Amino acid sequence: MSEVDPRWGADAVPALVVENVTTRIGPLTILDGLSLELRAGEVVTVLGANGAGKTTLLRTIAGLYPPRQGHIRLFGESIEGRPAHEITRAGIGHVPSGRELFPRLSVADHLELGGRLSPPARRAELRARMLAMFPVLGRRLGQRAGTLSGGEQQMLAIARALMTDPRVLLLDEPSTGLAPKIVLSVFQTFPMLREQGVSILLAEQSLTLGLTAADRAYVVDQGRIVLSGAAAQLAEDHRVVDTYLGR
Amino acid sequence: MLALQILVNGLLLGGLYVLIAQSLNLIFGVMGVVNLAHGAFIVVAGLFTYWFASSTGINPLAVLPFVFIVMALVGAGLQPLLIEPLMKMGRSKAELLSLMVTFGLDYVLVELALQVWGSSFVSVPYLQSSWKLAGLDFSQALVVTGMFAALVSALLYWWLNRTDSGKSLLAASQSETGAICCGIDVKRVRMLAFALGVALAAAAGVLVIIVEALAPQTADDLTLLAFVIIALGGLGSYVGVAVAALLLGVAQSITGYFVGGNAEYVLPYVLLILVMVALPGRFRRA
Ligand SMILES: Nc1ncnc2c1ncn2[C@@H]1O[C@H](COP(=O)(O)OP(=O)(O)O)[C@@H](O)[C@H]1O
Ligand SMILES: [Mg+2]
């Protein structure tokens, strides 16, 4: 895969810029001057061992933790420090760690809540697209989210985020608890999303899973970026596994 | 026939309990806050209705929409002042501190009510007789208030499950992060829930004072009654709480008939103890 899709110029405004961001939770500094960039149309993976700071990074971008320092820009527009729901409205879709579905609401309710900010015509279009992308959800529209299988729940979490019509999608370890076959079917939706102009930032622990779907990757350790490069290049780099992903 | 009579009386009383409990449940579901001032809002609204209806001669039920709106505004004003600042402290800390804050609010409201209306028990003299139908005796006050309460509860249920703002509220109570991921302003949802919870409690107060006598010092009994019902029904579950409220109404009606005396008023406390001992897990959110 080329580093940048030719349809988007390398010098175009990046979809997402994280610049020197520091996040503290209580007295702990969890992200420590972290910077990265996601270009329009790219799929970029943030790799890191458990506890490296991936979830904190995604939550900071989504506005769930206010950064102490640094800047976050969505297509050139500064978004750091805004209330989280406004960041969602600005175009950041978030598939959070643990999925955070509404267990006693139906699949249809989730799609409706995700799409509540779009005008009705756009909402209907997004909904039709989600049901085409995840046909199994169409067969479960009336079912409560709490009764879905793990794979179905993950798909619903992704569909809910996509219903907000995001320009950047944050995916926090979507492979957690899923069989490899199902993970691949989730990753197979990425080219479709790219077609629709959605850029993807994916957090993963597993090197193979994390790199199969990505153009580029960053390796994060103790809240800092320690390595970065094209996915193919990092896949060859023995330091990634030896030093940073453990095992 | 007697069994049916007891059942009907119990269900009508239970209808009123649905409203008393659902308003507490609403606030708890969204914020994890047990509003200890719940009964005080009921009592204040009830005593106001008594005072207003008896000094103007206006039908007490006509006061209900007015009380509902005013108390919704009171709730919307109090929430950002008293509850919202606690929400940033994390759930468990917020739960404990909110007990203290709402206890303080309860104290203030009850003392105010004592200053304004004194400590004697009063009831609105309205719908005192009963309807006879198919050999059964229907207390007019119970029928009318039970119907009103059922109507308000049904409207609440419809609003929660069928409207965008209602569903946003359910969503925020099931996953705050998930709600934010949908672009829902959770802070606003919390204010709405508190305003609505207080307004519904007040509506219940207007109805309760038609059925039984209230005094400011009744406030904590009503809070406890509502708490027992939501604990039995499953905290945060709307259907469970409605069923528990109806069952408690019937259980009280049965105890009142067969045991008599004050047994029916002791029943909620006995149930609370039984629930706490037998099902401690009930006190977690559904
Ligand atoms: N709410 C929190 N309170 C305290 N420490 C936290 C909290 N959330 C995360 N951390 C700490 O921050 C570090 C990074 O966590 P996280 O972002 O969840 O990592 P990852 O997603 O890469 O596994 C870990 O050391 C974790 O213990
Ligand atoms: Mg994580």
C-alpha cells in the first residue's frame, strides 16, 4: 500500500493532528507530549502494550479527557478543550473501549441515536449504508443490545459511531473478545469507509492485527510515541515486538 | 367479592405509588443520585395545593399543571447548583456526597414547610364519597387520583421510549460515554432528568393530598416508600418499578384489611429490611 492514497494530496490539510499533547489523570501523567498525524483517507494504527496509553489517547482526542497541554486539530480546526459531545458533532466518531452500548435499548435505537444530529434524508442514507455494511444488524433491529453476541455488539458500536457521519473514526481495540474471522470482517469495512471519506485511527495491541489493515502505524509506550513508519516497514522491525509489545 | 374489592383498592393505591416511585427512579437512573428531598417535594406540592384549593375554592386537580411547571423550573434551577458540581468527582464519591446534599435540601424544605403551614395533618376535602359498581365500592378520590397517576406515568413511559429527548435520557443512564459518542449533551440530560423528577414528585404530591392527610414531617416516610419500591423493582428499571409499586399497593391493601391498625404503614419498612437482607444485589443499578 502506498503511504498516501493518491486521491488526497500529501500537502492537503491532515484529517487529524495531535500535537505535543499531555493528559493527566489525577496526579499521573498518562500522555506525555504525544504527537501524531492522520492524513485524509488514511488508516493509521496506534500500537502499544496494555497500559501504554492508547485508550487515554483516543479518549483525549474525543474530548473525554481535557488535555493539559498541546493541540488537537480536525481538518485544521482546533478542537481541544471543547465539551466531548461537541467534538462528536464536529466530526469525530468514537468506538470506545468496552463498546459502551446501551444494553436495554434496541439495535434500531442505537442507529437512531447515532444519527440524531443529521438531517432526516442523510440519516436515512447513513442507516441504509450501515445495514448494507453489517447485514446482521438488519436482522436484529428490534433486539436489545445487551442480548447481542460480542461480534454483533462490536459492529453495532461501529455503526453507531458511523451514524454520526464522522470525518475521523477512532476505534479502540475493536478486536477485543472477537474471533479472528470476525475481526477480519470488521477490518474489511475499512476500504468502504475510506471510499466514503472517513479516515481511521485504530488502537491495537496485536502487531499482526494492527498492521494488516493499516497504511502507517505509531508505536506508543508510556504515553509517548517511540517508533513510527509505514505498516510494512514496522512489521519487519523486530524492536516493535521485542521491546514494546512484550512477549 | 371482598377479595376483588381489596385488589381494586390496592391497584388504585399502587397507581399513585407508581408516580411517587418513578420520579425518584428517573433521577437515580440518570445520575446515580438518591434524592433524599424527594418526599419533601411531594409534601410541599401537596400542602401548597391544600392551601391554594381551600383559600380559593379552585378544584385541586386544576392546580396540578401549574405546580408541575413551577416545580420543573425549581428542579432545573437547583440541579446545576447542588448536584452538577458533584458529577465531576466520579460516580462513587458523587453518590455519597449527593446523599448529604439532598439530605440538607430535604431538611431545609421540611423546615420551610413547617414555618409556612405548621405541623398539623391536612387533606383536601374533595371527592369524599364513593361510586358503587357491580357490588364494589370505589372511593372516588382513589379512582380519580389513581387514573391521573396512571396517565402521567404512561405519558412519561411514552416520552422515554418514543421521543428523541426521552431516548437520549435512557441512553445517558445506560452509558454516559456511549451517549457522548452520539453527540448527546449529558449535562443537559441530567438537568432535564432532575427537573422532570422534581416536577413528577410534585404532581404526585397534588394527588396524594386528595387521598390522605399530609404534614411536613411525612416527607421522609414518602422518600422511604419510593425508595423501597425502586429497590424492589430494580433500580433504574421503569417496568420493574411500576410492577413493584402496584404490588406494594395491593400488599398494603391486604394487610390493612386483615391485620388492620397501622400494619399497612409498617409494611414498607418490613419489606425494606427483607430486601436488604435477602437481595443485597438489588441495591446496584439495573
Ligand atoms: N481512570 C484512570 N485512573 C488512573 N489511571 C488510569 C486511568 N485510566 C488509565 N490509567 C492508567 O493510564 C495508563 C494507560 O492506560 P490506557 O490508556 O488504558 O492504556 P491502553 O489502552 O494502552 O491499555 C495505564 O497505566 C493505566 O493504569
Ligand atoms: Mg485500552
